[in-house]
Amino acid sequence: MSQTTFLESVVSWNEEQCQQNLEEALPKLVTYCHDAQGIQEQVGILKIICQSFLPCVDVLEAEWRVYSQIVSKICDTFDNILETVQNLLGQNKQDLDSVQEDILTYLQLLLEIVDCCETCVRFSQSSQVALCWSHVHSLPVGTLHILKGTYSHCKESTDVYGDYLPSVTDPLSLLFRKAHSLQVVFLSLLDKISIDTDSVEEDARDLCYVCHGLFEVCQIVTALDMKLVVNLWKAISRHAGQKKEILRDRLEINNLLIYLCGEIKTGYSYLFQLLPRTDPDGMVLSQGDERGFQKSVKIVGFQMKVLVMMARDYIQSLSEAANAIYRLILHLLRYVQPSVHAIPLQESHSQEIHRHLINATEPLVASLVFNRTFLECLTQSEPELEEEEKFAHLQVLMSVMEQFPKTTEEMKDLCLMDGVSADRDDLLTSVFKAAHQCYVEMLLPVYIPTPVCGGEPQGCVSLYEFLCTRMCGLAGTYSVNRFPVLERVLIQWLLSRSPVCAPLAADVWCFIARYGSADMCYSHITVLLELCQNIKGHNSDLHSILSLVYRLSKFLSPEHQNALVRQFPPCDDLTLWCLLPVTMLPSDRVRDITVSMTSLCLQHMESFINTPDVTCHHTELLICSLTYLINTQTCPKDWGKFIDHQVQSSLVKCVQKLWQDVFVSDWMCIPQTQLCLGKLLQYSGQLVNEFTNSDLLKIFSVMKSCLGQNPSDCLKFSMVDFLKKFGKVKLGADFEQSQVLQKASTVFRELMTDTCCLVHHWSVEAFTHFAEDTVHETVVPDCMAQDNRLEDCVVAYLNKVPFVAQKGSLTSVECIQVLWKQAERHQSSLDDTQPLKKKARTSSPVVGPVKTPNSSLYQEVLDTLRICVQELEQTCTNKSAVAPQGFHPSSIDNAGSTMMTDNDNIHDRLKPSDNKFRDRATASDDKKSRNTATASMDQYRDSRSSVDLSPHLVAHLQLAQHKITSLLTEHG
């Protein structure tokens, strides 16, 4: 019987005949199918096999009898049809009507091929027999090939068919629906297949192939139908999760999750395009698409659930995907509350986004704390973050800290121990760095919702409190071997001078001390105090440490308090104890130590007053003495009980004498002396009721002069502090009363108009207190006389009217950013209170508040400088002059040297030599030096030099002459 006759005969067979002739006919049909040359013939034979003979085959034998025999032919025929269609379209671009019938015919053949594949899949799927992968080994290959080819052809139909697309819309739609039907049946079949324990390796390969194939299909249909995407991801996640034990080392999970992260990110961004849009004034620009938003947010939410589940099941296999998930979380958090970069949303939309997406980040992080790659990515020393991602990064770190106690010891060692990698930090350091970068959110502050517990309504706490709580929890997980790292990190950030991180470090340290042992607390305090002894000058490092020491001292036992006093005797270390509170002292020794320390401070003040040549050492002791007295007298009752009236009177007299000797130009020269003047102002505020009008006139005169010489903000704050206490003073009725009030009004006015917002605010506050308390009411209008805006400002303050920024003014965020940058620029200059180092003299720097010397001494220096200037001017204009006989070029240097020696006797009281201050020169040495200077200048006057001196030097010396003239005028 010929092939044609056989095929014609087979077509007419019924089911019984097919069953009877199965063994003979089926192999022939398979052979004819492979030998067939025409596409239509191949499709016809495949239809006969699938529709007539496959139902006659036992389902457990279908794989080796049918599937393995025809699947490759189905795939080849399918590809040939697609290729033929594309060739017809390419070769007949100018006359597509001539091939229209052929194209429709081939599309019909495609439908029949897909139908053949579906028939095979449905045959196995509908069986009630338990199936293993060996029973359908070939089916997934053909099915996935057909699905990818069909969906790709439909997706690319616009490019493939071009203008001819309207003519094939119906066949393509039918083809797409047929492929979807095949996909549904295939996914149903997969749910029935189980793993054969005798062929685990082969079954695992088949299952892995199916998961990868479904993933490829998913990538194709993303732009076609989201319903298909959802079903595909359900299947992938279900089978990957159920068989994770055998797929963990085989499945390319990183590629799957990286792609899924990209899809979620794209869908998340699209959500915001569907929302209503408004301009900054609240005017609606577009209504949005509410229905589209609800549909899209559910789809993206489903994808997020798939990501959470698959990341949890394959957490140890994640490498590149861990980084992709981290970047995705940053993307999700960057534009939602409480970020300052959040896009304004209606409450309902915000809740939907949080419910479907944001809330899923918590379980995601809970899984990721077990992943090494994620933790390494999170603790990079210099993470590449956009400005909008910095707060999101901190949020991730806070979530990690909350979940961190649950992770393994290996991961704890990775994140809590330092020195592991040069490009990574430990976890706590990463948190501090992130907090420092989020200074805007910390200072505004933003508020974080707290977890609901105990049936109480959800509340909110500031970011600082939320972060500090989790950092304390993290600190509690440090084991003994990791504790040195914790101490190192805390001391590093305590001294960081960061307004955000230094308080955080102190708070965490206090938490450790509170729940640690008393011995550990004492050990920490001693280390911190020893560190303080090595810090020179008065800067923020010292204040940060001593502030922490004060807080830690509350956890000391009485025995440790006594040991602390023995190890650091207060009278031997005034610099240290002047900043520490009395409460740190043992209660039974407070009185004795306070009396001794007060007596010591009185001695230092008297020494400063009685010393002719004041050095930086004297100034430092005066600062410490004033600081101690300021802190001690904050409790007037204890002060009155401990210190007798005679000592208190002596202190008042010393302060009066100090004000008599204040020389503004010298006290304003370096930060150290400005600090000393500020302390003197603060302490004077505590004694203001003890002063006479003459004393107050001097104080206000100094303040007025200082304000004209660009004082530091710290000095201005000290002035404000003094003014706060001045309101209750009743001036005596004498001729100086009006001068005091006049200068007081001037000082008030200049401080209230200061450009620094803090100085302005505090001075307005001080003025309102002064206006309420003072009996000299006539001076109140004078303080605002020259600026009408001041009155409005004071009235607004009294009425508690908040400041309203004008349109175009800085927002709160911008204001914080500006102030922060200013603080960073000036931090070093504000903290550096060390005296300036000596340089080769061109001028005479003042290293301490010097006392006003004898007027005749000033006059001698003035005459010397005047001669110098005159001769230098003549030298510069007479360059051709010939040096007289006997004149040596070095004579100018000699004269300048002796002149500097003379000047040093007045201004330069400090010169390092073997770490000791040099001895003060005697009066005879001063006289000898002046005689030497006079003789040298006489020699110089008789000489003329051709040396070309810079006009800049002449101008400098003229400025020095002008300064000394001003000093003589000021001090008579």
C-alpha cells in the first residue's frame, strides 16, 4: 500500500480501528511525518497522530511511543511556517495582496500546530494516573518552544506585518488565544507531575528546564498581557518553592530575581503616573486613572510577594540578586513618607502603596540578614547613593538592626567585627555614617510610625528616638569578643563633632552603662577622663566627653565615686573638673571639695590680676576658674551654704578688677581670649546685682566695642546670657546711669539685628524678659528706636506668632542644609582655641589678654615705629642712594631684630622652650632692650641703603603705627 493510499485509509478509521492497527500504523505515520517534504503534509500527518492515535496509547507509554517521536518535528514545522511567512512578507513588500491568501493559509497551519501540541498536553493532563517527569520528558520542550514562538510572533507583529497588520488581526488574535489555552493546560499538567525518587537528577533537570522556560516566556509576554505574567510567575514561584531542595544549586535564581526586581521597579514608577497630578499651589493638572492604579498596584504587589517568597527560599544562593533587591528597596522607599523627597499622595493611595509594596520590605529584609552579599553591599564604606536614597539606606539599616539578633553567628562576625575588608565598615559604623548623611531628616525631624502593640493605637516617634532605640538593641547583641569594636566605634563617633552622631553615640553608651556592670561603667569613665587630660584647649571634643562622663556618673556606686576623686584629685586638675558637675562628687565630700576648688579659683583670678606679664597659661587658668564658678553657682542655695561671705566678696572684687583691666583689642585677638571674655561675661551675669554703675558701664562699653570688631557667635551668646540677667538690676541714681542705659540699648539693638538666626532669636527673648522685669522702662523704646522692624519682631514673639517665610524664601529643609554647610565650614575655626604659633615677626601677635602697660612705654614703641616708617619710605623712594661708609646691609636686620625685642617685652609673653614658658624679663632687661633699640635706630638713621623694600612692608608698618596710636587714644 502506497503512502498516499495509507494516509487516505487512516483518515477514515474510527477509534476502534485505530486501536486495532496501533502497533503497525503509528510507526509508519511517524516515519512518513519525518520524511514529508511539504509543510501542509507534515501538519496533516501530525494531526492524524495527535487526534486519532494518541488517545489509543497508554498515558504512561505516550512519552516513548509519541511525544519523543513527534515533538522535534512539531517544533521544526512551527519554525518553518514562521520563516515562510516572514520570507513572503519580505519578498513581496510592494504587492502584498498577491500573497495574502498564502499568509492566511500559513497562519491557519500555525493554529493547527499549536492545536496538535495542546492535544498532547491535554492528553497527559486529563489522565487520572500519577505521572513522573519521565512520562512527559519531551512535552515541556515542545510546549515551551511553541509558546515562546507564538507570543514572540504576536508581540513583533507590528514590525513583521507593517501596513498589512489589519488584514491578519483576526488570525493573530485567534493564534494568541490558542497559545494562552496551551499555556493554561500545560501549567495544569505541571501541577500533576511528581519527582521520581529513582531518577531525581534527571527529574531535577527537567523541572529546572521548565522553570527557566517559563521565565523566558514571562519576559516575552510582559508587554502583551499582565494576566499571563501573573499566571506564569505563580507557576514559577510555586514549583521553585515546592522543589527548592533539589533546585537550589541548579536554578538560575539570580537572573530570575534581578529581572523581577526590574519589573517591580518599572511598575512602581508607573503607579505614580496614574495618580492625580497637582501643581505646587494645589491646582489639579490631571485627574489620573484610579481604576488603572488599583489594577496596577495589585499586580506589582503580587510581584513583590513572589520576590519575598523566592528570596526567602533561595536566600543562600543569592549573589547579584541580593544587590538588585537592595537597590529595589531603596527605590521603593525614596518617594514615600516619611522621606523629605516623598511625592505628595492622597491618604488612600499612600495606604494602598504601603499595603501592597512597602510593608513587604520588612519580611524581605528579615530574609536578607542571612545573606552575605546583601550585608556586604549594605556596609560598604562609600556606597554609591543618590541624594534621595540616603534616607532609604538608613531605613534599610534600621530594619536590619531590628532583625539582626536572629541571624547566624557567621553573619554577626561579618558585620560586627572590623578589619575584615578595607572597603567595608562594621554595621554600627555604617549606621552612624548613614545618620550623619541624613542630618536633614534627623533635625527637622521626620517621624516614624511605631509598631502597634497591646491594642494601643499606632503612634509616631522622631527619627532620632526610633534610630537610637534600634542602635541600643544592636549594642545589646555584642558578645564579649566583639565588645572592643563597639567601644572603638562609640568613642570615634562621640568625637566626630557631628551634631547628629555624637549625641547618638553618647546615648548608646549610656544604655550600655545602665545595663552593664558598675565596674565597667567606672572603667569607661576613667578612660574618658584620661582622654580629656590629653585634649588641649576648649573644644567640642572635651565638652562631648565630659557631658557623657556626667551622664555615666549617675551609674557609679559610692565606692567608685571616692575612687574617682582619688584617681583624679579635683584641686590638681582644674581643667578637668571645672566642666564636671558637683553631683559627681561623693555626697560626704561635696562641701570640702567645693570650698577648696573655690579657693583655688580665687587664687588663679588674683594671680591673673597681679601678674604684670600675662601668658596663655594664666589665661587658661582664668577660663577654667570662671567655668567652675559658673557651674557651681547655678545652685545658689548650696553655694550660700558652702562658701562664706568673705570669699564671695573677694570673688566679686576680682571680677570688678578684671573688668577694669580689660583691653578690648587684646582680648579680641585670638579665639582663646574671646572665650575668656565670654566666660567673664557669663560669670558677671551671676554677680550682676553686686556691681556698681561704674562696673556696669565698663562692661557695656566692652560689649559695645567687641560688637564692632566682628566677635564670634559664642561671644555674642555670652553677651545675650548677661543681658538676660540684667533686667532685674536697679541702677543707682547717678550721672553714669544714663550712660549705662544708653550703651545697654545699643548692645540690645545690635544683637537683635544680628545676621545669625540663633543670636537674633535669643537676644529677642532676652530683650522681652528685660522689658518685663526692668524698672528703667524708658530705655525699652530706645532699644528699637532705629529699626522699625524690631518692634514688629518683638510683638510677634510675645504673641507667639510663628515666623512666616516670604515667597521665594528658603524652606525648612533648605535652611537646615545651609546652616549645616556653614557649620561644617566653620567647625575647625570654632573648635580651635589654641594660641597662634609664633612666626617670624612682621607684626606682633598677642597671645593673651595683656594688661595696659605704662603710657611712656607705648610712646617709646610709637616713636621707634615712626622712625622706622620714615626711613623705610625714604629707602623705597631713593633706590639709587649709596650706602655710607661703614654701613653694613645687615644693620637693617639688626635694627628690626632689636625693635622686635622691644615689642616682645610688651606683647609677646609666651615662647615655647622645652615645653615651659620662658621667664618674664625683669625691668632692667626691658630698659636695656630699649636702649639697644635706640642705639641701633640711631645707627640706622645715619645710614642709607639701596635695598629694595616692598611697599607692602611699609603699609604694614604704617598700620602698626596707626594701631598703637589708637591704643594710646583709648587708654589715655
